[in-house]
Amino acid sequence: MKFNTVQEAFNFYRNYTLAQIEQRAQEIGKIIDTDPNADIQALNIELDGLKEAKKNIEERSKAPQGQSFNPVTGMSFQVKDRLPEGDLFASQEYRSAFFKNLLGQKMTDLETKVFNRAKELMETERRADAFNTTTNSAAVLPTVTLNEVISKAREMGGLISVARNFNLPAKVSVPIGTPATKAAWHTEGTVVDRQSLTTTNISFNAYEILKIFSMSAAVSRTSISAFEAYLIQELNASVMETIADALVNGTGVNQGTGVLTGITWDETNSFTFPLNGTPTYKDFTKMMAMLKRGYAGGSAFAMNNATLYNLVYGLEDSQGRPIFITDPKTEGIGYILGRPVVVDDFIPDDVILLGNFQYLGYNLPQGIMIEVSRESGFTSGLIDYRAMAIADTKPLVSEAFVKLSRATA
């Protein structure tokens, strides 16, 4: 059953037992982990309803005999103003308060309390200082919504779907493990050489991404679920696509660094095919041979759609067999020499990459902050929203990538 609101899910599950609620929550978790086509937004709504139903049962069991409950919500009058436990930004109360604030709708007393507490936490964590905010209405995107934005970005394919996602403080150096030397046979009684873990240190910078979009003042009559769906789509089309582009082409100057610009390409990790020619089967085997030992496991080829179908799709090996094999079982793009192909249209034409893209990363240390202004669009009857994100991208280990491209002369 699909629920459109948390209230619908709560009403459905409110008379279930705790065991039944836990069982359904585990089932949803498995669906999210294993089904790439799952409706994440609908499942998150159902999870929030299950959480409220569970909380309702627990509060009933704690209440003194004769304690009065609201017959609509089933919640005790005594606990209605209690702040949610755990991560406040991941709570349903904050999610509701966040969107009511953006829509200009009236909050309940508890939502107001939660929203004000969240602003205090932002100041304590100095999240607000990381952004160039202009009003006191700026608020951090709820955790559930942010996860949905990132999930949708991964579903759209490209390198952002296979790159590593970090949530680290900017300017902090962290070690990234690289393929280590294998163990050695040991002769009893002899000394074993000590080898430290093979790592490379990486730090992300703090670059700001901004996106301003406007909606009619009538947006205040929009439902929270509809506005959240719109906001997720808007953030995917702006913030996440900016990050996706930077993963490939970022210059590193006031923006993230891309895999094409952040690596020194020379004869050790790149080569070309003729200016007026096309790649051959041997070019792809040469790329596999050039990829340094330890990175082949989990590696993939990456190129844009035009390169795939103009240069690669019809290539054959010496036996006349196509080197590109489609994957009808999973409806994915396909494979070259047993390696999956990632299509990313931010990669330029006639450029083919081979690498382990877990060594390409992007960082969102503060999540995404949304700021609303009802004054800037006063004369036009519009409400302006500004999405702000602190982010960075960069190849983590240069030796994990090989490039094939068209010669320039």
C-alpha cells in the first residue's frame, strides 16, 4: 500500500503491535537496499508513519492510569511538546516545520519549538557561519529530504552514481586507503618486516554553490509532500548537477576539481587514437594493461553517450565478436571486457576513461541550506528561494585512472 502523507501511514499502523511495526520497518529497509526502482519518497513517508505509530504505542504504555489521549493522534497531552530524541534534523517534526516555514504556513507549538531548537543547533555547530546567509529564515534541509536528493542524483547515472560521497569537515586531512602489498610467507622464528597501511591523505575545500528559484505566492497553499517533491527535483537539477559536472570538469579554482583536470595525464596513464580514426580492440586491452595493479577490481569504463554509440558500439575483436556487450538482464548500459560502462554526458566527446571511481569523491559537509525571501519578489507576487551548499570534488588517487582520447594532430 502506498501512502501520500505521514498521517495516512500513522492512521493505518496505529493499531499494529510493536512487533508488526518493527517487521514492516525491516521489510522497507530491505526494499531500499536491494530494489533500485523503489519509490524512496513513498517508503520514507511510510517509515515516518511507522515511527509515529511506534512512538504512540510506547507513550501509551508509559502514561499513568487515567492519562488523557487525543483520540485523533493517539498522543498523550502530557508529551505533546517533548522534543524528538536522536538527530533533530532527521525527525518528522523538523521536516514538517522546515517545509511549513518555507511555505509560510502556521506551525504547531511543537513544530515551532523544534524549529527554534534546530536554529540553536545550527549556531552551536556553526553551520550558519559556513553559508553566506542574509536572513534568519535559513534552515538546513531535513536529513530524509537530503538523502532523497542524493539518492535521486545517483539514479540519474553518470560518475556521481559511482563516486564516493563524503560528509567531512572542510580543510580536514583524512587518510584514504589504497591497494596494499600482499602478505608474505613466513618462516618460523624469523623477523617480519613491518609495513604501515598504504594510504594517501586528502582534504576537501569549502566552495559555495548557489541556486535561486522563484514560485508564486500561492505556493503557501501547496501540500508539504508536493512541495518536497518539487524541491527535490529542483535541487537535483541544480546543486547535484553542478557537483556531477565538477566531478569531471571542475577546474579547482573556486570550484571542485574534476578527474580530467585534477590528474596529470602523460604517457604513463594516457594515450590517443588517430585524429581521423577510431579506437580499436587493442586500445581497450592496452587501457586494461595500463591500469595499476589493485585498482582493476571494481573498475569501470566511462564516456558520454555519443562516444559510446559513435566509436565503441560497433567495435569487434580479432574474432569478429563485439567488445561492447549489452546487459538485458539488468537493463543497464553494458560491459566492455567484463567492466561496466558508465555513461556521463559531462565527459567530452572522444574521451574514454577507465578507473576505479571509488577513488573519485565529492564532499557535502554541511548538507544543503534553504533560505526564503518574501520581500525580494514583492512587486511580482513571487517568493524567492535560495539553495546553498558547501561542496568540493576531487580525484582521491590519481593512479586509479587511465584515459584514452582522440589525437589533436
